[in-house]
Amino acid sequence: MVELWIGIALLTLLAICFVFIPFFRARRIQQIELADDADRREQNIAIFQERDDELKKEFEAGNLTEEDYQQLRTELQRNLLNDAEAENETAGSFTLGTPQLVTVTLMALMIPAAAFGLYSKYGSAPALQVAIEREASDPFDGRTPTMEEAIAKLEQELETFPENAEGWYLLGNTYMNINRFSDAADAFSNVIRYLPSQAPQRASVMGQRAQALFFANQGVLSDQARDQIKDALSLDPNEITSLGLLGINAFEHQDYQAALEYWQQALTVADGNAAESLTSGVAKAKAELAKQGVVFEEDAAEQVELKLELSIDEALASGISDKAVVFVLARPEGTNMPLAVIRMPYSEFRSSVVLDDSTVMVPGASLAGQPALEVVARVSNSGQPQPQAGDLYGLVGQINAEEQQEVVSLLINRVVE
């Protein structure tokens, strides 16, 4: 920081020089001009006296009449007076004196005052200090820091910049990985505090905070965690973590039907490891319900499958984001309510997919018994299930899943307006 203040002082001095140097230069020029005027005035007086003596000698010698002598002498005096008046007008037009020096001094003093005022409002000395220290030294001497050291470093930076929502999120996930669940819940609270109110990640972070509270309370869903889940689901009814926790809580209380419904709802938007865990939970809930004599339609009848072969128009594929999500859904023709849904990241795009009763959104529903289905495949750049402008899609209609034996080809070649 010493370098910063030295730099500010030097720049301030340079700015003051730009104010004072022109002033003193102009004042020096004016002093030279005044000295020249004084010399000129003395020369004019000397010339006047010389000419006056010459006229007097001419008059005494009888070469001039008294009338001519007086007239020429008057003319000579008039010329001297005119020269003096002209010099007075030039000298009195503007003089750089003490008032002007005071004004220039005040202007010079305003420069650092304004600079410090602007810096105090828009500058950030702590941020600069952290950047300088980070650049100047490596606290880990080039080695990979331990988990404890990395956490301590991140905690220190968050003390300096507490409004860093991404930093708090990273710290919260790190705490979760080392089983510091209470600390994780506090970190996620800070994420929620500093995250913009309209940020799409708010619901997910709320779900993660509820999960941290759940584990911190020895696997018991506290009132605080329930309130957090309620807030998360009010923003996103399909928030996976919240639905998963509600399913776990219902399963532990032997409400297997509720657990099944929560987990099946979460499955509609899950992928990867989350989908595998939820699928396992669904199977366990069904197994418990089967012990109670519950018979599921898909177990009582032959499974109905709708095999699809997906492709994307090459002219449109170049504009797809790597973070895009592909939704494949079947819905009764003439409606917008999906009956069965598959969700997969675009980075894991599969051309061959199968819609069956395991992908239905509502427990007990089936692809069977639907005389006309419409199958839609949509690439969502935003990752949201609702269609948005710029999404790509394709659709095929008039499909009866029970009678459709061949693979249905579906080309994604349209753009949502």
C-alpha cells in the first residue's frame, strides 16, 4: 500500500505543477513586459527633453517665432502624453498579482481533495491490498495447500469480502464434504443473503441449506429445515434436494406412498448420480408398498415402451450451449401436460432413448390406454423445463404407444419463437 500512496502523492504533485507552472510563467512574462514599458517610458522622456532643448535653442537663435515655438512645444508634449496613456492602458488591462495567486492556490488544493473524495467513494483500498499481497507472495510456497489451509484462506478472504456469494457457496460445499454440517448451513445462509433475489440458483441453495440442517440435526427434519424446504419449493416445485429430503423423512416414518411420490416427482428433473439414487429410492418404496399388498399397474400388465431415435439439425447444432439440457416427453395430443419425461444434459446426449411407464410423472399413470400421443424433444439452453425463445425442438404426433412397434425417428429442427 506504500507504493499506492507514493504514486498518489507524485501524481498529485504533477497535477499541482500543471496549475502553478503556467501561472508563474505568465507572471514572469508580464514582469518582463512591465520592465520593457518602464525603459520605453524613460526613453520617451529623454527624447522629449532632448527635442525640447533643441526647440528652445532654435527659438533663442531667432530661427523660430514665438508662435511656432509654442505650437511645436505643445505638439511635443501631446505626443509624450499620448505615449504615456497608451502604456498605462496596456499595463492596467490585467495584472497577475496576489488575488490571482490565491485563486490558483485554491485550485491546486482542490485537486488532491477531489481525488481523495472520489477514491473514498469509488475506490477500494482493501481490495487492492489483497490483490497486491496475493500477487507478491505465495503463502503455500508453491505447494498444494492442505484442506485446512485452503479453507482458512477462503474464510479469510470472505471476512474481507463478505458479499462474495460464490465464495460462500464453495465454502458451504467444502464444509459438507468434511461433515461440518452446521458450518455448511451458515455458509449457505450467506449465499442466500447475498445472491440476487431473482437468481435461478436460489431454490437449489435453499435445498442444500435444508440438507445441511438435516444432517446437522442427526438426520431429523427440524422445523427450521422444513421452513427452508417450503421456501425452496415455493420458488421451484421440482427442487430435487428438497423433494429428496421430504421422501427420506416420509420413508423413515413408514409413509411409503408419500416417499414414492416425492421421489418420482424429483426423478422428472434428475440426472446422473441423483437420478440413480432416486431410482433406488423409488424401488425401495415400491418394495415396501408391495409388502402391504399394493399392486402397481406396470407390474400387473406388460410394460409399454416407446423407442425413439433422436437427431439434431446440423445447421442448428452449432448454437447449442454445453450447459443445455435435453427434455424428451410424451403427452396426450392436444394438451400441454407431459405424461412421461426424460431429462438429460446435452453433454450426455443419447440418440436412442426409451419412454415407458418408469418415466411417467404421476404415480399410477401409464403410456398404455392413450390413443394418440405427441412426442416432443426440446433442447433448452437455459436448462428450464418451460419452453423459452431460442430453444430447439422437434415433435411427432399421432402415436399409439401400445401399437407402435417400430422405432420413432424424431428430428430436432425447429426454433421456439
